[in-house]
Amino acid sequence: MPKVKAAIYWCSSCGGCDESIVDLGERILAVRELVDFVFWPCAMDPKLSDVEALADGEIVVSLINGAIRTSEQEEMSKLLRRKSQLVVAFGSCACTGGIPALANLKSKASIFDRSYLHSPTNVNPDGVVPMEHSKTAEGYPMELPAFYDTVYQLDDVIDVDYYLPGCSPNGDMVFAALSAILSGKLPPKGSVLLPDVALCQSCDRNATKPETLTITEFKRLIHVQADPTQCFLNQGILCMGPATRSGCGYPCIQGNMPCTGCMGPVGSKDQGARMLSALGGVMEGESEEQIAKALDGIPDPAGTFYRYSMSSSFLGSKRKEVKP
Amino acid sequence: MANFEPSIVAFVCNWCSYGGADSAGGQKLAYPANVRLVRVMCSGRIDPEHVVAAFREGADGVMVMGCHPGNCHYRNGNHKTLRRFRLFERMLFQFGIDKDRFMLEWVSAGEGQKFQEVTMAMTERVRNLGPLVISGSVAQEISHA
């Protein structure tokens, strides 16, 4: 049986998603028996022309990780879409924007200003900032990819068949997803290859959550020692479990760290609004003073509630249906 | 911006604030046609997701109105509303949206006049702010924040 051709590509990402494929451990040998990676820039030295030389649809599956921040990432995603039968948005950034999409809380101008001109570790007396078109001293034209104003999720620029969120998806999740793809036992197009329930439902600390939660103040992890047996919310520590998809096996909770929401929204597009709603329901306090004091424990609500899902949020992503 | 007429979505609870709107009508107290009401059973039913969806769909301002604290038909729904939307207000400016585009008010079924006053005040406030643009990356609507 000929091997299945697969590609892995990274857009705006940290490389953790590529790492998670290596995290398959010995199982990667079983995958290698079945799969021929024709393109994987992180692990091999392929060229763009190698992909261009393939017939349309010749790649069976492309796993694309990372958010879309530059024109190059958009072009590569479109090329792989054309060459692939299936495209999987791999990891939080490709699914919902991930950490890079937190930059949507800033404008491109302020990001350039900070990164290239005013960051305290910069030495840039000439005020050089990257430009799409420039010339070398000898007069040769130079070109850089365009840096977009907004960080997009993968399905903003191409059609995506399946989603595998997680920062990064762990080895078990990757193996289960690859098995489903290779055996053809796939759910309907557009599905997330994970259960559609909230993390709390699978969390083994759920049993310690009282019938009615009453949070009087939000404690930050730097200030308290978390009880390793109790529900984090019951300890007043913000845990994204109620608004986050299950399926990760909660390694963070097992390491006594609350969920930060990397598996993305469940049953909704706007993870942050759902989390906000959940918290409002379980907080104590009826007076403005009490409430204000409790909320002071959440210094960065947008960055906390949308840490991995800004590109799928209603307010932090571009309204593509409306022409400016 | 002289001719700008804002669209304002107002979520009102069935027992108090919708009654307040009714009462305004009964007393022939006109309120701005910019304000479009969405009646729900309790302000505690209004998820912040509904509010962000309203902004996303083109509302220039959003109001949430419910029973006065202590008078909730379901005992404590409006206390949840208060906590949710105080937190929501803290988040809204991070998205570059002026906090004045959102208003939480308590209007009882007898307060027709208050209903008229708050809807007029909100319409004026949003008219002065101009149309809301959600651009993806944060626009500089609130440079002072």
C-alpha cells in the first residue's frame, strides 16, 4: 500500500505544535509506516517548489499550525489548501488565533513602535522598521511579506476541514486525530476532533465543587498556594474550565495549575463572554464596593478570558462581513 | 457626524423594565426610535455574549435594563447581571470600545419617565461618539484609556 502523503506547516506559531508531533514518542514509528511527510519545514529541508510541483489534491492531509499574521502565511495556507484533500487547523493559534492573536488588542502601528523603536532592549538609533519594499545599498530591490493589521485564524483565509485545538495538542490527542484521519473514520466536515463538553465535566476536581459556588475575591496564583485537591474556582482562583472545551486530559490541573483556556470555546464562538457570564453567576457580592473589590483580582479581563481565542471573538476579530 | 443616527439595542427584563417602557407609552412619553427593545424574562438571562453579538452585528450602543436590586422577580437575577456587566465594562475598553457605548440601568415597571430619560441620555451619548467600527485590531477610539 502506498504511503499517505501528508504535510505540516507553521504559520504564526512558537513551534510547540511541531514539537507535539514528535511527542508521539514511539508511536511516530507507526505513523511513519503509513505516512510520507512531503513537506514539514520544522523537521526537514523542503522547498516551496517541492509543494508547487505536486498535483492538486495529491497531499491527503495538511496539518497547519499557527495564526495568520503575514501575507506569506496566507499564501502558503492557500497553496497547501489547493494541494490537499484535507486541511486540519492544528493547535490553538490555527483554530482560534492563540497567543499571537492577543496582539489584536493593539494596532499594528503601536506594535511596530514598541518592538522596533521604544522597547528598552532595542538599540535602533536610525529608527529602522521593516518595510515590504526596500532597496539594498547596491540598489537591489528587497521584499518582505506584508504584516497584517489583524491576526486571523486559519479558517478566515482558507476552507478548513477539521480542528484540533490545544496549546499544543498533546501526543494522545494528535495520535487519536491521525488515527481517525488515516482510518477514514471522521466526523462531519467542520468538526472539532474532540468532545463538545466543558473541561469541568471531565475534571477530577469537579467532585469538590460545592452545589453553589460563592467567590468573594479572586486570588492570583502568585499570592496563594493552591490546594491540589480542591476545585480552583472554589478557592477563588480563576480557572477557565467552565468555558473551555474538554479533551486535553487536564494536564495543567494535574500539575496544580488552573485551566487557562487553550482548548478554546465550547458550544459558542466567544469564549470570553461565556466565561464572564459564568463568573458573574458564581460570585458573591451585591454592593458596588464588594463587586469592585472582587473584580480587582482580575487585572486583565480580555487577556485572561480570550487568551487563546481572540481571533474567534466577536470584538477582537475583524468584521469581514462589513466593508470598511 | 451631524446626521448620524445610532442604532441602540436595549435588553429589558419582562417584569420591570419592559413594564417601564410600557408605562412610558401609556403616559405618552416618547423615547427615541434609535432604541430597539429585546424583551427577556430576566436581566440575569442576558449573557455578555448577547451584548458582544449586538455590537458585532452593528449596534452602536447597547443597554441592559432590569429590576432595581432587591426587586428581582426571580430573587437575585439582577445581582448576577450587576456582577457580570461590571466585569464586562472593565473588559470593553480593552477592545478599544468606549465604555459609554454600554449602559446598565435599573428601571421599574412604574418608572415610565425614567425609561424615557435613560434612553434619551444613551441615544445622545452614542450619537456624540459616532458609529462603532470593529476593525479587528483595536482602533484608537479611546486614546485616554
